[in-house]
Amino acid sequence: MKLEIPLLKPYFDTDELSELERVLDSGWVTQGPKVNEFEDKITKYLGIKYSIAVTNCTSALHLALLSIDVKKGDEVLVADYTFPATGHAVLYCRAKPIFVDVDSKTYNLNPEVIGEKINDKTKAIIPVHTFGQPAEMDAIMEIAEDHNLRVIEDAACALGAKYKNKYAGTIGDIGCFSFHARKGITTGEGGMVVTNNKNLAEKIRNLSVFGMSSAWDREKDDRFIIPKFTELGYNYKMSDITAAVGVAQLRKLDKILERKRTIAKYWDEKLQEMEFIEAPYVSENAKHIYQSYVVLVDKRINRNELIMMLVEKGVQTQIGTYASHIQHVYNSTQKCPNSLDIFNRSLAIPMYYMLEEKDIDVAATHLKKAVEELKWA
Ligand SMILES: Cc1ncc(COP(=O)(O)O)c(C=O)c1O
């Protein structure tokens, strides 16, 4: 069936094509000058010191954890309500993710329950800026300082979001971003690690290129150099083809975010008059960028049935994201009741730059009707 109103649509124009053309014509398509340019632009945008472009946010998180020496026997506190890439990255280091429950309103890591999970093995905290709303970073940083823990921000969904006046991803030791198709700007797949710490930046760069110096760095050097492999790194580097799309997308970022905030307001108004659907809550400390617009469906409504009914009407919706602790791969004994409740009741509804108010009117009418039917079911 044709989806008249999809959940999302990336926004591209001729700018991406001309950037790509230049890279293809240049003959240098692996990591090189375009990646440098993309990194410089992200560095400037965020007002941070170092950016390292990688294949996706999962590899960004993996490298971030390796750079702070997370290893077997360590524990890392992870916001439970997240795409499981966050917990997976901890497992890649053979460490143990300890899932921490989230706040029922913001869906973000609840600082009040972090303390009880800290012990001698705890190495770091990973708050997630869920759906583009920054977590309560002041409280999280204070706990981290008190216990000498590192903070890695999973800012996969939050490029351009702000906590108070600071960009999400720039507050902890390291920030990790995603350019996956569902994110604010996209390169199809892609990621970025950012930090103000020179040592961590160097380590992450090295680990992203097999644990050796990068081909472009060697190309710039006049001397003949045979690289040395200093540690077990990965092939996590971003290509110049990917970065070409990234550079063009980054020029659109603020325009996209502004439009999405306007759309969010329109949805907020529409939902005010709707029974059984709760619009997203926004903390006064947050500039939410609405990577996704995720509502909560009342317990009396079958959310999965609702998703299927809406698809039949040409409106695509989706669950918000996942409760990590119930995923079998983790074999976790943690209890995160808020996260589980949000996992069961969340509904992501259409949100993207090109979405028009008239589309929202149609989608909202179908949503209201479907909820009416389901409340009697
Ligand atoms: C919170 C969160 N962290 C990490 C990731 C992984 O990002 P990527 O797909 O770029 O590896 C995602 C992707 O959806 C995400 O939502």
C-alpha cells in the first residue's frame, strides 16, 4: 500500500549532488580532504576542539569507550530507553552495560537513580539525548565528578540540540553523533565523535584507522613513510563520498531544525484536543530538535493495533525506541519500569522537513478516528 504520509523523508537537493560530483571528479574518494572539511565544519558549528568522522554512531560509541580504556570487568551505566547500539558498544569492549531507568516525562536518564548503580567497577555513564531532547546534563556531570566517572554522550539524535546554552554532545568527555537516515541530517550511514580532549581525540582517530596514521595524513607528508600499526584499531573511517553529502546537509541543518520545531508546535496544538494521546514533554532546560516526534498512547489503547490501522490509511508511524534491559542479548537483571512503559506506549508520528500542515491535518484526523475505534475494542 502506498504511504501518503511517511514517518520521515530525508531532505536533499542539488547541493548534495554537486558536492558528490566534486569528490568523484577529484579521484580521492576514501577518507581525505572532504572528511577534513566536514569535521572542521562540525567542530566550528559545535564550538568544540576535535571532531573525528566515522562510519556510524555505533562505531563512534565503541571508539569513545575504547579511548577511555573500558575493558572486560568494567561496568558502564547506560540510559535504558535507547536504540540498543548504546548497550552493544559496551559489550563490544567486553564490559557490562548496567541499564538505568529514565524519567517518565522526558524519556531521558533519570539522575536520581544513577547513584544506586555505581560501584567499584563503574567506569562511565552514557546518557542518551532521546529523540533530540538533551538529558539533564548538570546533574549527570555532578554525579560523574563525585565518583570520578567519564561521561560519553549518546547524541545520535541530537545534533543542534542544546542543554541550557551548550550544544548536546559537547558537555561530557566525548559526544557521539549519527547521520543515519532517520537523523536530523543524514549521509545514509555516518557518525562523528567530538571532544575537547586532545589525547582522547588522537586515540580515537588512530583507532578509527586500523591503529595507524591515516592515508590522507601520509599523502600530505613529502617524505616516504611506511606507517606503523601501534594498536589494534578498526576500519571505522568515514569516506569522502559520505562526507560530501554531510557537508551539503550541514548547510541545511539550522533551516531543517527550525522547520521541525514549527511542525512540532503544530502537532502539539493538534494533540491538545485529542483524547488518549499525550504530546511530548519538553524540559525548560532543553532545546529539543525533534529528531522524532514521539507521543505516549494511553494504556487502554492497543498501540501496535493503532500502528497497523494507520498504515492502512496511508499514515506511517512507528514505536519510539527500545527498552534495553529486556533485550535477551544483554541477559540483564536490572529493572527499568519507566523505560518499559514508554517502550510499550510510545508512538513516533510523521516528522520531517517537507511535512506540510495539511499532511498533519490528514494524519491527525486518521489518528483521532483510529483511537476512537480502539477505545471501544
Ligand atoms: C540513541 C542512539 N544511539 C545510537 C544509535 C546508532 O546510530 P548508527 O545507526 O549511526 O550506528 C542510534 C541509531 O538509531 C540511536 O538512536
